[in-house]
Amino acid sequence: MFRSIKSLLQFNFARQSILAIFLTTISFTTQAQYAPTASGQITFIENGWFGEGFAIHMENSVQTAGCPAPAYEYGLDASHQAYKILVALMITAYTQKLPVQMVVQPGTCVLGARTKIISIRLRD
């Protein structure tokens, strides 16, 4: 298949270049799927209604496209891998009146068409 070392090196370089372009594209696509909210306090939390999980209402919001619920409502589904940790952070922030910032997945709707929470950041 390869007649010389030079043709082998050219083949490997081309293959590595294509792989690098592919991985870069995947990285930018993955990062674009998440968005931080404004930092603020949780005004109230609720559960039930549309399945197991929690709905969070914030005093501040960032409009995210794709979910019909108001911009200040976010949902945490019980199937989330870090559900117990995120619930603990949420309840701590709510009871201590600590500011938080949500990292959400715009366009992915849970619990009554609320924007899906990926992460909760406790703020100072």
C-alpha cells in the first residue's frame, strides 16, 4: 500500500489532521449546548406535578430559547446523574439565601416544560 516512508508519513499526517478537526468540532458543539444563567437567589422550589424532580424559580433569569415555561423557571429531573448532590446544593442555597448560578441546557425541557439544569454553582 505505501511505497515509501514519505507516503506513509503523508497518510498519517492527513489522518491526524482530520481527527483533530473532528475533535475540535465536537468540542465546540458540546460547549455550545450549555448556558449559564444570571446569578441570583432561588425564590422558591417545588416538586411533583410533572414527574419526579424539582422546579426552581429564580429572582434573575437569562432567556433561553426552546422551552415554553417562564425564563425564571428551571427543572431538575430525578434521572440526572448528580440529582442528590444538586438537590442538596439547591436546598442549602434556598435556606441560607445564597446566590446561585445555574448552568442549563437551552432547548431541553423537563418538568412542565422548564429548561433543564445541568449544574448549580453556589456564589459569594
